[in-house]
Amino acid sequence: MTTPFAFPIAVDVVALTVIDRALHCLVVTRGIDPYRGRPALPGGFVREGEQTLQAAERELEEETGITPPGHLEQLFSYGPLGRDPRGPVLSVAHLLLAPRFSPVRPGGDASGAHWRPVDALLAPDSPLAFDHATILADGVERARSKIEYSPLATSFCGPEFTITQLRTAYEAIWGAPLDPRNFHRKATKTASFIEATGRTAHEGAGRPAALYRLAPGVDETAFVLDPPLRRPTGPAPVPPTNPLPGRMRDNRASTEGEP
């Protein structure tokens, strides 16, 4: 008879938003060992009687003072071997996307909390603790992929937005510029994506820009855009190449579409 392999379960949260036209991720400064003083994704261990989603929400609020304001979904599971110097730990990562968050307030095991550009966190010499650079790279790729075929990019906009604001969200997530006229045509001609509100907003010295919103009854997380909005072709940012030895793609269980 095989003896069950017991190990703790943790959660980590990839919280993404657009700041100054660039994709940013929320990180904490670890206040305890291991990796004391290093940046890390918000997270911690699941408590008895908790679901992983409940643990992710609790840890995010404890370490950053933020209650999830937007779309939160499971990303992948990681481990359990080789990712934590204390021993085997299985982590269930979650992805959170929102246009804005309340001010961060560090607490719990975190001595600091702040927003950092994703490009800096995914540099080859990423400062992130544990295997969090790998988790972040997977979260960014999930967001980049999903906005091609779902209205998820509207999660980075307010309830009403201009086409320029929506295009800025796509450019920040994909990390590439888009042709304004082509994007306007595709976004406004795609069925059941966005609709004009009849209102306008000033974006500069020119004439007011039309305001749009997500079409009524459309699920921003599940509805399939037809045709999809394809990301630009070309080289994509290279994620770190130094994941911890226990983390392999075969070890990662997809939870695409789960709450």
C-alpha cells in the first residue's frame, strides 16, 4: 500500500493592473525567512477549513490591505517539490485583473507592498522569491491569451471607457503598439463586445471621444469574441529562464475556467 505524501498547500496571487500605460504587478516585501527582504507575490498557507479561493482572498487582504475588486480565477498549481527551501509545498496560484485598486497597506508577513512594472519583475535577473517569476510569467501569458478571444481586457477599464483607453489596455498587456484605426474598427465591429453609451469624454485638445461599455449580458470572462482580436506577431518578452528545479510543465495542473 502506498503511503500518502502529505505536504502543506499555499496560495499565491498575481494581481495585474495598468499604470502609466504599462502592465504592473502587486508585490510584497517578505518580512520573514526564507527570502526575508525580497519581493514576492502576495500569498501564504491555506488554513484548515478554507477553500483555496478563500485563502487567496484572505492572504491578499492581510498582506496588502486589498479586497479583490475584480476578476479572480485559478491559474495553475505548482510543485510541490523544489520550489520552497523549507520543504515540499504545493501552491495554487490565482490571477486578479482590475483597472484600479484601493491603496496598498502591508500587513501580516509582509513588511512592504507596492506595484512594480511586469517587465522589471520578469527580467532574466528577476528579484522575485521562490518560483514567483515563473508564476507571474504564466499569469501574464494567461491574460495575454484570454484577451484575444474574450472581453477580459475591459477588466482593466472603468465601467465606461474610450476606445483609446481600451486600446491602451491591450497594448499594455500585449506589450506592443496597435494601429489606432485598425483597433477602432475591430473593437467596434466585433459582435457582442462593446456598445456606445451615447456619452463623450475629453481626452486632450481634440473633440470629445465617444464612451463605450461592455455589451449588456456579456460575461467578460467566458464569452468568445468572433472574430477574435489577435495579438501582434513578433518576438514576445522572454520570461526568466531559471525556475526552481522542482517546477516542470508536467508538474503544473491547469485550472483554466475555474472560479
